Amino acid sequence: REHDPGYEGRLRKLLQTTTLVLARSESLLARLRELGCPEEKLRMNRTGIPLEAFPFRQREAPADGAWRLVQACRLIEKKGLDDALHAFAGFLKRHPGSTFTIAGEGPLQGELERLAGELGVARQVRFAGFLKGPELCALYQEAHLFLHPSRMTADQNQEGVPNSMLEAMATGLPVVATLHGGIPEGQTGLLVAERDREGLQAALEGLAQAPGRWAEMSRAAAADMAANFESRAQIARLEGCYEEALARGRG
């Protein structure tokens, strides 16, 4: 926090005095270690996904080559939406019937709409705005690929594990994303370096050209969510952390 020079010092002190420290990804646990948090205080607290709200749907690859891509997020820099638009524009040359839906709101919407126009893909890109759970689930279930090329920003703002990505995977959407934050901790998906637009496009095209692999990734994505991010299991783990903290306090 460049505007708050004393922030890191206060955070380091807090990490020494608090009872337990929870993080939602291995990457954030590593950062807490760098800040001096004692190892015995650290606990993993992964996001819980209500699988009943985002059920798996068996998909078929589009016979006409009209792939439906989606990204859901705040329209801010770290989500890499400009990289996503560039990759989609390249993908569209081989798959001209494809579409890209961006669900979410944020300060970059106008800039992104202009970029879509400059790239010549404005008619194939839809800005859907903020969608509530059932609407978002419906969007995922009608899509074929989830794109989320997150990146580190100048102020070191980074992702844990994006909720929207987990919800999309629960429905069986294969993911094309970046080696960023906690994203690589998922067990399925194709990952490229941050800001690698050509790599993103190549990953999308690779899946479109290998429908068997795409279908396998779909099933694996849903299985990963059920095994590692199911909400009831994560709530039970969180309650266990509360009970441990209470016991330590009484001690």
C-alpha cells in the first residue's frame, strides 16, 4: 500500500499477535511466511463452492465451430481482460462463429468496449453486466470455455483463487488462465504466462482442435471442485479453525 507506508509494519505485528492466520491459497500462505508469520499459526481456508448452485452439465463440442467463451469478474486491471480480448480476436479468425461474453461491472468497461471495437470483434463480444448466481450458472452451462488471464499489477495486487473460476469449473467448464496467484493450485486447466496473449490464443485453439481433450478437462474440472472445494467440507474446516482458536485462547 504505497499510500500507507506504515501498513506492512502493522501487518507484520498483527501476524505475530493473532491466534491463527487463514489463507485461501498456497500462494497467499507463502506471502504470509515472507511477512514473518509463524508457521504454526497458518491454516489453509479454501473457498467453498455450493455445488448444488453450480451443477455439472455434460457438454458437446460445437459441431459448427461456434465456441462460446466466457469470463466473469470485476472489470479491473488484474483480471487481464484486454489480454482476453486480444486472444479472442485471434481465435475468432479460425472460428468465426464464436462469441465471448464478459460478465461483470467495473471501471474499465468503457475502455474494454473501445478495445473490442478496435480489434473488430465488437459484434462477437457481449458485456453482460453483473449477473446473480442463477443467471451466472446459466451462462456457464451454455458456454464451452472459461477464460481468466489474471496478472500482477504495478501495486502488487494479485488473485487468491478467483471464485468465478471455481464456480465455472464446478459446472464443467474447462479453464484457460495464467500462472498467477493461486490459480495454478487447481488440478485442471491450461495455464500460460501472465500477459502472454499469443499463448492464450494457442491454448484456446488447442482445445478447440482436440474435442476429446476438451471433454476430458470438463469432467476433471467438476471432479476437482467436488474433491477440494465443496462448501460443506470447507465450512466444517473453517469451524474447526474457530474451535482451535477458542481452545488456544482458553489455554
